[in-house]
Amino acid sequence: MPYREPDLDRVFQALSDGTRRAIVARLVRGPASVKQLSEPFAMSLPSVMQHLQVLESCGLVSSEKAGRVRTCRIDTGMLRAAENWLAGQRTIWESRLDRLGEVLTQAPEAPSSDTASGTASSGSAQPRRTSRSRSHITEKEK
């Protein structure tokens, strides 16, 4: 099932935060309670809940409450959609870089900087003056 771009935008926005990426990484290993998810972080439980709400709103995480315990689990659908989009981008850029590599290996050798600037390679050539530097020459120096 193809996902719309706004859905992916929300996923990548949610994953832009390191705390949320750490929560997703933990949930990939299996379901966990909010208390378990909050343990590695030096933040309040309400702050962790806000991060979880962001992850739930974009479809990366789902939760259920049983009594006083809220258990969260990863929802792989949106994670797979983001992974598929990234894989497509990787394929495009690898192809472009391969073509660039082919062009660079087939290109003739570039001229050296001495011949490109029109100076001799003897090392004794003086740099040419530009029109700007000539304008600073006074009448006495001429």
C-alpha cells in the first residue's frame, strides 16, 4: 500500500528527535510499558508521554492500556514505508554516482593549472596584472 508524502513527512519529523529514535529502537526489540521506556531518560514521565504521542500520531507506535499500565509496541507499517522511501532514494543516488564515476574515468586528463592559465611551466612567469591592479598605478610609476 503506497503511503502519501504527508504521512512520511510526519514519520521523518518524529524520527528527527533522538529521544524518539531511542524509543523506537527499544520498541523494535519488543513491547514495553511507558515506565520501562522512560527509565533510560533523565526526563519526567509526562515528557516521555509527549514523545510517545508524537510517535503514535504518525503511526510508528501503538499503545494499549490494561489497568494502570500502558504498553507500547512498534507499528511496522509506517516504519517499512519510511525504509522503502529511503531505499528508493539510495538506489537513485547510487545510480547517479555510478554514472558520474563512468564519466570521470572516460574523461580526458584535465590540463594542468599552469597551461590552463596561459603561463609557462618554467616557474619564472610573473602573474598577469588585472585591469583593477592597473588602475592603481600612478602617473609617476608609468
